[in-house]
Amino acid sequence: MDKFILKCSACGKVFNNFGEWFENAQTCPTCGKNRVEVVYNHDYTLLKSLIYQKNCTDNTIWRYFDFMPLNNRDNIVSHGEGNVSINRWEFLERHAANHHGIDCKIYVYRADENPATRTFKDAGASLAASVLKELGVKNYVVASTGNVANAFAYYMAKAGISLSAFIPSDALVAHSAGVSYYGQRVFRVNGDYSKAKEIAREYAAKYKIPMTGGNTDPLRVEAKRSMIFDWLRATPEFPTVYIQALSGGTGPVAIDKAIREIAHTGLIPKAPRFIMIQPSACAPMAEAWEKAKTSGFPEGWRNKYPIYENPETSIPTLATGNPASYPIVGELVRQTGGEIFSFDESRCEDIARLIAYETLVRIGPASAIALGGFFDSLKRNLIRNGDVLMINIGESIDRAPDFFTQLIYTEKQADSVNDCKIFDRTNLQSKLWDKVLNYEL
């Protein structure tokens, strides 16, 4: 029996492997849809033993090889992805208790520690490169706002695969450099992310090259769902709330898939409430969600969302102006009793400075959106007594050098030693907290 199959999410047609899926241009020939899910032929009690296995030295996503869609371990392309810390941030717990009367536990999933590119995208890139290597594929295509392109550029180069990455005109120069650095091709498209995806699809079709399938791509989903297994392994209780910055939404899609897979094992009591945060200058899902919620989620609400043409956001990695995955993500948020809202991106610097002061962790702007969303969630009464939160830090400061330079706030000019006064670092703490907390929703 094959280790896994792919099944069309719409009509149930079965594809025996990724080779068949690629041969059909990643589209179901029966119903014309382009979303499939991987189904494994293993007993899921084996997964439980992998999660809780003692003395296992492999803490990457490949710890769960038996539940990854790869047949031969020799084809694994890895660089420590998924082997990240899950930290408990008690200073945020104290804030929730002291300022809001909420008793909760707060964990952060440190995706910024992924050693290849310091982003949440490394896991999906590792699996994609491994599967393509196993199939003998030599070319691949991605469309990206930046982080996906960088992660895939690294892992494809490691696998000996040529990558063509299509990025929008406002993508950071650092992202273009990160792709080019590994000898991969960058196409900077004159337009927004939607235009980059359009040209990437035409390019993939013209040259008959497989292309990442976006936020429901089974390769990215299968890899990212492994974080659920890590939560079970590394934390004493399963989260009741999951918070992340939202661009397209692979994270919640992957979490939902993992929970449905193992629901019958009793490992997970129920899905966490999804709280998804978008930057204020590019928040089409948040806008659509607010209108749907205000109207009582009328018939057809999932397919009613705005499209932002060339969104002018200071966080290009979250600049998905055409939220084609909203029907899926919106439904998942509703099913879990969650929320989607926007966070004022002008406050990201204050959030990042506070986090660095309290934890010495240097977060990127997308991570600041997620953590800012935590503070706003408290103000919106979305966090309850007894909740266990998991906040996804999706990127490190390494991915946003321009943002890094904006975080300077203690520099003083000096012409002589007389201009240099001794200082006490602890005097900064209350000022940093005041900047984060003194605002109106």
C-alpha cells in the first residue's frame, strides 16, 4: 500500500502521488478545482508515539517523517527547520492579569529561530524541495511577497533545483537579494502581489513547470501542520487561542488539517480560537470579516471580500490585496469562534522595541503585527480567564533590515565626553510600556 495519496477536496478524486498531481497542472481533471489534501495510510497511533518519543534527537519537521508525503529519507532536504523554541512569556501574562483581570498562559512559537531564513516559511520549503528532489523535478516557480521566495530559494538551491521567484514591485530589496544570493532567478513584476501571481502562473504554464499552489498548497500545508505536533510535545496543555499575522492564511489551514487528522486520537480537546491580525494598510480579510459579522454572516458572506489594488503598506510581506483564500480562512475563524481584525502598523516599532527590551528577542514587522494583535485582543475582550495562548512569531528582524534601523531610540549625539551622561536602562521600561498601551482602538 502506498504511504499516502492526494484527494481532491471538492470531488474526492484520488491522485496516487505528487507526480500525478503535477502532470495534471495541479488541477483536478474531474471538477476543475485546485485544492487537494494528503491522506496517509498509517495508523495514527504511530504519530502519537512519534510526538512523545523519548531520546529522539531529531526535532525538525522530519521527526514526523512517517506522516510527511515523502517516500525515501535519502531525499530529505533539511536545515534544522521546525526545531524552534516554544517560550512562555510570563511578562505578558502579568500584563493581562494586572491590566485586564485575565488569568491566562502565553506561549510563543519561535518560527523566527528557523536557521535557514529565520521565517515561518522554512518548513514548507524543506518539504517542497524534498518532494521535488524525489520526483526529479529540476525547475519550480513561486510567487511571493518576500519570505516564501527567500525560503524556497535556499532549499531549492540545496536540492539542486532552479527556482523562478516572482515578487511584486514593492517587495523589499533585501528579499530580492536573498533570492539572487543563491543563484536563483528573481522577476520583479511591475505591479502588486496579484499581478506577480498572475505572471507566475502564465510562466509556469508556458514552460510546464510546477508552481507552489499558494496558501492551500499541500506541500506547505503538510509541513506547517507539524507545529501542532510540536505544541503537543513541548507544552503541558494545548492552546485554546492561536494568534498570527495574516496575509494569505496557510497557518490556520494547516492547523485545521492537522486537528481533523488526529481528532479521533483524543490528543486534542478541540481547535483553538483563531485570532488573525492584518496590517492596517492591507486588511481586506479584516474588512470583509467585520462586514460579514455585522450583518450576521448572511448567505454568500464567504465570497464577499474587497480587493486592494497595489496596497501601500509598510509591511510588504503581508501585502496580499486579493484575499482569494478568505472563503476558507473566514470559515475556519468562524468555526473556531475566533476573530479577524487589523492592527495599526504605525505602532509596530513600539511593539518591537518593547519585546526586545523585555525578552532580547528581535522580531520583524509581521511578528510585531501578531504581538500587537495580542494587546488589542485584550482590549477587545477576546481573551478569557483560563485561556492558553499560542502566538506565532513568524519572522525575525533579519528579514526586514529597513525596519531594524527604524528601531533606534537611545542614540545621542556627542561632540565631547561632556555630552555623555551615565544612564539607567531600567528607566526606559515604563516609557516603552506607555507607548504600547496608551492608544485608542
